[in-house]
Amino acid sequence: MNIAIQSVKSRFSRFAASAGLIAAGALLFAGMASAHVTVKPSVSQPNAWETYTLKVPVEKNIPTTKVALKIPKEVVFKQYEPVPDWKVATEKDSSGKVTTVTWSAEKDGIQAGQYQRFSFVAQNANQNTEAAWDAFQYYSDGSIVEWTGDEGSNNPHSITKITTEAASEVPAPAADSGHDSAGTAAGHASTGTAQDSTSPAPTPNPATEAAPAATAPASSATQTTALVLSMIAVVLGATAVGIALKRRK
């Protein structure tokens, strides 16, 4: 009888250990999968000269060396903020409108466990609409992740809602102007080149506007929660393994 009970306990311990490790792996994968390439803000006003921020996290254990962003027809790309060790190239259509902006690493790129932000100014359409941002993330092994899917897909693209209701949908900026302006309601003038949406559009500065070059192909709270759950699952899995080994002895 004792032998049978010990056999059942041993099997249960092995099952618990395996389940814990599987759960840990699943949660870790989910945490990584939530680290999407995004463009913020998600809400802006018509005709505004908006400061947009492209955020590129690394989901693999190899560097990201390039990212290409398709500029939606609902906005007009104006200027970009230089980033050390990254070069910028643009692709334009027959009318001279920028259709693709590509950031390419001149050195090591974005390493595993890191992310990089790229800011630029674009003028929104003068009417209520939505702008979808398709992005292409290049890794050092030649693989490409296409962030072009609809909301809810594995690789969704970001969408900016351009609406006159933007001022009421997004909280007003904090008084301290030293904070990151990418998370504010409009993010105007964070680079010193964009103006408030009520001001007339300035003439683009050719010194910082990207020159035509090579052709390119076309929420943190959730990530933190996933990471915490992953750590808990790993601890539970390790504890179950320890119990199983102890009972075997």
C-alpha cells in the first residue's frame, strides 16, 4: 500500500513540475509577444503637426538592425529627429510625398532585451480619419517581422485616430515639460520643430528633412503584468521540481 501511495505521489510531483515549466514557458512567450512595434500617440487632432514616436523592442536573442515604416496616406511626413549611430532614408512617390522611412543601424543595432525610439513630425489630414502604421522589423540574421496585421492579430500595426475629439479623449500634458512628450495628448514641439495644432504649418527645414535614398519594403502595463506572472510561474515550476527530487531521495 505504501509503495502504491509513493508511486502516485511521485507521478503527481512529476506532473506538477512539468505543468509548472510549461506554464512558465507559455507566460514568458506571451510576455515577449506583447512587445509590439508601435507608433504613438494613438489619438491626435486634424491638421496638427504631430510629433510621432516609433518604438521598436527586440523580441529575439539577436539584434534589430533596421526598421522601415510605411507612412499612411492620411499624414504627410515632414521631419525626423536624428538618432546617433542610425541613418535615415526615405522613399517618395511621383508627387514627392514620402511613403516610406527607413532607419538603419550604422553599428550594432538594437540588442536583445533593449528597445529604441525614433521620433518624427508629420502633418495630419484636415478631417476625422484613422492612420494605420505598417512597420517592418529587420533582424541581423536576415529575418523580417511584418507589423501589418489588424488589431488582435499576432503582428498588429498601430493605428492613430485623427479626430476633433482628441483634446477631450486624452489628458492634458503635465506642467513639467521635462517629461517625455511622446506620451502627451499631442506631443507638439517636443523636438523644437513641430508647432501647436492651432498654429499655421511652418515651412519644412531641409537641413533635417530626410533625403531620398534606397528603397525599403513596404501597453507597458500589460508587458509588466506578463513578466511578473512569468516569474511566478518559473518559481512555482522550480519548486515543484525540487519537491519531486526530494521525494525521490
